[in-house]
Amino acid sequence: MSFKSRGGGIGDYYFSPRNVISRNCALSLCLASFCLGMFFTNRILDKSISSLEMKLVAARSERESLLGKFNISKQTQKRKYFMVVGINTAFSSRRRRDSVRATWMPQGNKLKKLEEEKGIIVRFVIGHSTSLGGILEKSIEAEEKIHGDFLRLEHTEGYMKLSAKTKTYFATAVSLWDAEFYIKVDDDVHVNLGTLAMTLKEHRKKPRVYAGCMKSGPVLAKKNVKYHEPEYWKFGEAGNNYFRHATGQLYAISKDLATYILINQNLLHKYANEDVSLGSWFIGLDVEHVDDKTLCCGTPPDCQLNALTGNVCAASFDWQCSGICRPFGRMFEVHQLCGERQDALWSPDFLKV
């Protein structure tokens, strides 16, 4: 039996039970496909959200662990700071540390005052030796009792481990202190803390800031040369340059980027050079690269001329030495000729936090 449409004529057509069943089957299949698609989409979203939640829980757990280890109360940790300055140092660099303490790094009560009144934290950053409890460890512990200016990392020291140390530093610092910026600087670089803070203050309202002296140096494929890159093949043909990244003597990142490192530290790849590694971690992210040459002035007469014209440099070093050449003696000279005013950090209207 079939059913004829009303009206007849050329446009007549017939509906058979077979056609009706086919249409019903098609509708059922569409509905089933839709429901199945929604089910799998929700499963994927649930997994993504669950993965993110697990990462956040792990980050919070690590923060709680570090707070307990460093005996930092939650009340202190809730305090908002402006910047954390981590001075990268080694067991063999006692004389460098002493030259920094005698010049641009406040000591004793002034160091505490800088934290409490200006929201600026300054610490020498060092991990552990391969011989726990050995003479190197005891030497640092004794130095810490005198000065109280170290941040000890869960990291084993070694020149080929600088990328790992950098990653651990940022993850540890953002876990301990809630700051707007986190800075890494070498212990053979002269820094004017007040000028550095005012330089970064210009970018405090921006998200995902990565500041330093940006460069794109050559990828060194040849073995047995300084800064050799074992993974040179990842950067294309021989003779290619690295992507844009900040030179390693001093750079600063905002809190959101430091938090990104904390959450993803187990996934971030480490290249031979730590400044390259840091730059690679931000590839693919919406990051503002701030290229500021006051963060990499030369030693006198370069920084001296800048100071005389009122453009005090935030950081100074010698490019040929990747730091101040013979820093123990010359750090004093650079500080005398290129240092900021003594009251730069302590004026009442400076960097109200």
C-alpha cells in the first residue's frame, strides 16, 4: 500500500513504509552520533580539566612544602612584593659575593628594611654540592649564619646544569614570594637596584613580560668550543641563529611567566645554554619581549658617561668576559663611578608597594 500526495499532477510523489523507516533510521543515527560526540567531547574536556587541576594541586603542594622548609609563615608569604632578585653564585665564588655585599647589595637591617618597606628581596642563589655535609656545604652554612642572604635550591651544582638551576630558581622563588617580577643576575654583574626597580615599574601593568637585552646569537655546532650547542640540529641548517632571547647576565620575568615555569617545570626542555633555555620556554606563548639596553651597559667609561648625563644604568658588565672582568677588584670601581645615588632606594616616594 502506498499513500499519494494531494493535488496530483507532475509534482505528485508517493510515501512508502520503506521511505518512512529509512527517514526514521537516519534521524536516529544522527541523534545517536550527536550524543556520542557530546559524550567523547565531555570526556576529553574532563580529562583536560582534571590534568590542569592536578598540576595546580602539585604546584600548591610544592609551595606548602617550600614554605615549611624555609620556615616562612603563610602570613609572611601573603605579603605582596615588587621584585625578587636572585644572584646566581657558585661554591667557589666567595670573593665575588663579598664584593657584591660591599657595593650594591644592602646588608643586615638594611636588607630586611628593603624587603619590608620597598618589597624588594635579594638573595644569593645556590644549590648543593655532590657531597652533602662536605666542606663546601659547611662553608656555605657558615656564610649563611653571618649574612643570612642565601636561597638554597633543591639542585646539584655544576656548570652544565645551569638551565636546570634557572628553572628551579624561578619555580622556588614564585612558590616562596608573591612578587610582580623575578630577576636572575650573575654574581659578577653590577646592579643599581633602584634603577632596576624603576625600569621594571614601567611594565608592571602588562601581562607576561620578559625583559632583558635581547639577542639572536649563532648556534654553535662545532664541538669543544665555548657555548657549544649539542642540539644544534633543532635550529635548522648550520650557521643559523637562535630565536630572540635575553642575554644571560640579567633578565626579568613577570609573575605569570614564573608561575608557568613552576607548573610546567617537568615538561620544559633544557638546552646547553640557560639563557637559550629560558627563551625557548616562552616560544608559542603570548609574551612581550622588552629589549632594554640599560640592563646591559658596559663598565666605565660606558656606564660612567650614562651616569653623568643622568641616565644611570640598571646593570653593567664587560661583554668580553660575560661579566665584570676580575670582579673582586673592579666591582668597587664600577660601583664608585656608575652607582646610583645613595638615597635612590630609600626616598619616601620610591616604589610605593
